[in-house]
Amino acid sequence: GGQQRAAPCPRGGPGGQGQPQAEEAGTGQGHRAGHRPGAVVGVAQHLHQGPGVSGGGLGPGPAVLQTRKARRLKQAKEEAQMEVEHYRREREQEFQSKQQAAMGSQGNLSAEVEQATRRQVQGMQSSQQRNRERVLAQLLGMVCDVRPQVHPNYRIAV
């Protein structure tokens, strides 16, 4: 699309001082040869703003500038929060990966120990089931086979 030709600045910039005024969004060319890019659009917007714009000049009033500044500050704050959150997430992921790398060998070791323990417990349970009857028979034989004897430490008092 073609670019509109800007009308001459009637007051030479903000406050009528003849100083250049930075444009908000446009071509990035700034103030050149007494013309402001997009001035026609800016004047039309200014005329449509109605009350709340003080001074009756072409520049935005203090209330409009204050709301623009507040919007820019809010946007900058949101962007900063997003950057901080992004940075925190990256660091958290890096920490998790380092922790996983460090704990990986210990995690494998603990899994191996747990598996070996499980095998030993299963071996003991199967051994207990095989030898249960024989041990019970041996215990019952010792309890039921009573042979009365005098204990060697017993002394008869005279």
C-alpha cells in the first residue's frame, strides 16, 4: 500500500517550539522537513477524541499521555514477568535434568538392591515352606521326649 503524504506541522511540534516530536508507531523516520508522518491521521484522531483532551491544540492532553504511559508501563511489567517466568522455567528444567543425571545412578542402584532383596525374600519363603514339616516334627520330638535328669549345677544341701 502507498503511504499518505503528511500535512505540515501547524505549530512546528509539541508546544509550538519547533522541536521534533517522536512518533508512536510508524515508519521510524521521525520529524523531517516540517512534516510529521501520519499527521493527518493523528489530527483526525485528535478531533474525534472529544472531551478529556485538554488545551485544544493538536497534541494529546496530559490525561491521554498519562494513560498511554500507564499502558506502556503495564505492558512492560507484563513482558518482564513473562521473561522472569520463562527464565525460571528454563532453570527449573535444567535443575531437574541435572538432578536426574545425578540421581540416575543412585536410582538404578536402589532398584537393583530392591530386586536382589525381593529375590532373597522369595528364596527364604520357599525354603521355609519346604522345611516347615521337618522342623515342626523335630520340635515336637524334643518337647515330647522327656528324660528326667539332675542338672549338673544342682548341689544337694547337707
